[in-house]
Amino acid sequence: MKRESIFVYLFVLPALGLFVIFRLIPLVAGSVFSFSDWNGIVDPRWIGLGNYAELLTDPVFQATMLNTVKVLITLPIWVGLPLLLAIFIYLEVPGARVYRAAYFFPIVLSSIIIGTMFSIILRFDGTLNQFVGLAHIPGVDWLGDGRYALLAVILVAIWAHFGMSVLIFLSGLTTIPPEIIEAARIDGANLTQIIWRIVIPMLRPTIELVVVMTTITILTSMFGLIYVMTGGGPGTATYMPEFLIWLMQGQFNRLGYASAMSVTLFVVVALVGIAQIRLMRNQWSP
Amino acid sequence: MSSALKLKLMMALVASLASTAVFADDKTLVVWDFKSSEPLMKPYFDIIKSTFEKAHPGVTVEEIAQPADTYYTVLGTAINAQQGPDVVLLNGGNLAIDRADALVPLKDKFADTIPNLVGLTSFQRTDGDYIAMPLTVQGSIWYYNKDVYKSAGLDPSKPPQTWTDFEAACTAIKAKTSASCVTFGNKDGTDFINVIATIAHGMWSADTRAKFFKHDLAWTSDEMRGVFAKAKEMIDNGWIENGVNSYSPYTDAVNILAGGRTGNLLGLISDAPNSWKNVEDMTGEGNVGVALPPAVDKDPAANPKRLEVDGGIGFAITKWSTNQDLAVDFIKTAVSTEAAAVLMQSAGGLPSNTKVDLSGLNSEAAKQVVNFLGCCSVDGRIKSYYVTAERAELQRVGQLLITGQMSVDDALQSIEQVRQKEIARKK
């Protein structure tokens, strides 16, 4: 082996070591335990596909997956809103710099702080209902009524995450040559035409990246908000997979079942990852 | 090498070995809890640490306050890894019993202490041994705002004794004040399960209660339907504060009672933000009444012991601990008369130790609670016997019943399915 090759492997080794210890081994161990009924205390009892069979008939898990689908349906808002705002900033609408800073602000707040803040605003006797009450509009229990709770959490999650998407879109927009937009303007294109005919087509790789990253965020990063704002309720209205996995592991002591849920979630996220790679490959191939 | 230098080196070596020996004797007893960060509880945790360390030179107690909300998840991780704390604080009931396999049986080790303690049943394994020693006793009790009662034309010295009285009080509060009759803090569904348990105890016969304790009572049984019918009556008659599903039991619900927005609050009797000490501090001494849960569809004289009591919180020893003897001594310090007295005075904790003199509790609400403990309490709480999965389902369906998104029939069917599933799984 060449001396340079050894150095290459040495440079990769720390990252590879961390990956194996903190990702690969837990993943393999979790996959193995998903075939057991294990409370984490006594020896696991091996039950084959029992946990996966239970998942198919578990109404709470099904409700959780349905919630996930509902949240994924709102994906166009998660992506479209920051795209639109980024375009406005890129086209230098008045106050663009202020908006850029303001949009990024939620990113620096932890989900616990955001959740607490919006719990105070959205609870039944919270700020929002007091405000609408001034106009004699009856208040709504945004967080405690199953008809509104998931919507409330989704809107807060969009607010919490859209700043990062704006930044990614802005960096993507810098790759569009300004001469093209200028030429379109000279040719008489209006704002809508510039956005639809030039900006969005040229931004396609970035849009695809944000779509996939946002999907993964939805699947794996809403725990903090749910935990603080609704605790998953009312009923199962705001249960998401990672929240249910956490309940099964900690509260129910069912590590085997939680592992089966984790493996299922991993497969879903992996499929999204594969979709990401294919999308990018199609886009980049000549 | 000069002999003086040799002597100095020898002395240094001896000193070094001696210090190593001292360090070898030094031990750290790691204690996990979810309470010591509460200002009211801190004096108690401070006193047991200092008392124990004084009696055990060379031993340091490391008290680690874990977040209450995630305590059992973090503890689960420690249990899985078989390392971490020597002593752990646990809530009574299934939260403790479900972890029995990871805890040391304590009956023999505390044979001299057990006769002085009450509330042990909530830490009792099926074979009769105990997995924790209770520090406090706990139970659910109604607190009411006397000003709201007066505004409604009710006599604050005569709280409801029966469900009919309760209905009359709620009707009056609703008609004559802007307050609601009852509030919960049901954000996590906890208060609904407490309400169900108090209605059940007010309604059921001793036989039905025993059947439930043995997990032999179906959720679709007539007895259970009767309990849920009363809960539904509370909802349908508009007795419950709007928005309870977004309120926490420990802060919001107490604030709502203290601010006169509601007449009644189902709280706890000991060492919690919704127990007498904090409720009275916030509402004002003399403004808080304490009432037993009402007798439901029966004469109160036929069911006078309507305050269900069991062990509240208790200390347990982990099986992997290498300091189990020290842990036993630590827990004996924690349940001692002296420490329990501090718990009572600082945090309003009602000690499990029967040797503690409760006459030191001077507030009106505390005296009433202590009075009920003496005259009207019964060992064991229905809420401690909900199996974890049933409890979670009950929390979920309770929230949906309150918002009208689920019928009683569907709710009971749903919990019964969970019960049957758990029975099948355990087989």
C-alpha cells in the first residue's frame, strides 16, 4: 500500500470509528432487539416478527403514521414559503437585510424555548385567544382540541425551521447569474414571470435538497415541540414516530417494541435518502 | 544518596501510600431524584445528605436532580446499561413496580424500620417484598376556593359530601358566578385519571375495588361504565373549565383556583405544587377549603373512608450498586423521624413515618388534610393500580372525552382492548 493511501485511511479513521460506534453498532443492536420482547432489565425474550406484527395492528402506531402523512402533506408550505421569501430577499425588496436576519432568528432558539413560548401564546387562556377575544371572537383550544392541535404544532414547526431553508435557498440563488434576470427584465418580463420561468427552474437542485431535508426534519426532529406543546395529545392527535418511540422506551419499558418502531422509521428515512440520491443523480447527470 | 534524602523519600512514600489508602476508603453514593431541585424540597435533601455524611466519614452523597418530565426515560437508560445511581427516587404504584427487576428487595434489610412506615403497599412486589421505602404518603383530595363558594351562595364550611351535593354546588357556581365549577390540569391527561379514580372509589363496593386491584375488572364492565357516566356528566353539564387539555396540573390548575376562576380543584395531599401548602400559599390562608371526594350514589356514612392513600415517593436501591449497605443506611436516614419532620415543614410533605408529630402543621388546610388522614383514609389507591399501558390509553381517551371527540363506549372499548392485549402479551 502506498504511503499516501495509508495517510488517507488514517484521516478517515476517526470519522469511521465514530460512525461505527455511535451509528452502526446501535443500528445493528436495535435491529436485533426489534425481534425481542425486552424490558431492558431481564434477558430479552425472542419473539421473531412479533413486534412488527403488533405494529400492523397497533392503533396508536397507525394514528402516529397517519399524523406523519398529514404533516408530510403540508410539505409544499414548508418549502414554498421559505422559497418565496428567499426570492424576495434575493430580488432586494425594501428591507431585505432586516428580513434575512429576522427569518434566521428562530433557528438559534431551541425547540424547547419555542415550544414554551407558543404554549403560552396558544393555550386556551393564552395571548392569541385574549387578543381575538377583544373582537368578541370565541377562543379555540389550539393545543387541547384534537381538531386544531396538529395544525398548531405544524405551523409552529414551520416557523421554527423555515429560516434555515431561506438561507439554503439564498445560497442557491447566488448561483443564478444576475445577467439572466436583468435580460429578462429588459425583455419585459414581470416579477411573476421571472420567478416562474427563470428563478424556480434554475433553483431546482436546491429545491430538491430542501424538500428531502425538510422531509427528514418532519420525520425525526419534531420531538421537542410536541413534548413541550401538547405531550402528544389530545389523544394521539400530535403523536409523531420519534415521540412514540421515546414513550415506548422510557415510560413503557418496551425496548424491543421501541426498536421495531425505530427500525421502521429508519427504513422510511432511508427510502427518503435513496430518493434524494436518485433525484440528485438525475439532475446532475448530463 | 544521603540518609536525610533517603528518609525524606521514605516519608514521602509512606505519606503517598497513606493518602492512597484514604482515597481507597472514600466512597461516593450516587442518588438520583426528580425532586431535589424544587425549592420547597431542597432543605429535606440537604438534611439527609449532611446527616448521612456526618454519620459516614469518607462517604460523599452525590445527589443528582434529573428533570421530572424525563426521569423514567433517563432511569430506563441507566437500567439498560446496569450502571449509574446507587439509590433512586420513585413514584409509588406501577411506575415503581414495573422496574422491580432492577431493584433490590428491601423487606429484610428494613425489618426494623418497616413497622414505623405506612404507604408500603405501593412499592410491594407480587411476592410481598418491597422495592422501595416510602418517604411520604399521597392521595387525591378536593381543594375549593371559599370566595367562589360564598359568591355562589354556598356555605364554605359545608363542602359537598355526595355526588348530588356536588351537582348542586356546580349548578350554583355556574348560575351565580363567572367561575367554572371544576378545573383540571389535563395537558398530559393525568388529572382525568385522578378524577376517574376518585369517582370510582366514591362509587364502588370494597369487592369491586379489590377486583380492580387484581386487574380482574373489565373496563367495559357495568361498574366502570357507572364511573365514566359520572365523568361524562361533569363534561356534558359544563362543570369543567374550558381548555383544561392545555393546562398543567401543577402550575396552571393551581393558578386558576387561586385566581377564583374555578371553584374546585382535585389536588394531592402531600409534597406537590398542587398539594395543600402551595395551594394555600397561592390562594391565601383561610381561603382554601379541603373536601373528601364525594360519595357517589350512596350514603356518605356508608362510605366514610373516601381518602385513598398510599406511598407517594420512595427511595429504592439498584441491583448493580456496589454500595448497597451504604444505600440502606442512606434510606434509613431519609425515612427517619428527624428528616421526615423537615420534609413536612419545608415542603408540606406528609411523612410515611408514623412517629413524626403532625401537630406542628398549623395551617387550616394542613390540619384538615391531617384530620382526614386520621378519620377517613383507606390504604391503597385505585390510580396506582392502572397498568402502564391502560393508564396511557386512559390519559388519551380522557382528553378526547373532554373535547367531545370520543364517546364513553368507544373510550371503554379502547382501554379494554389495551388491557386484553397486555394480558395476552404477558402470557
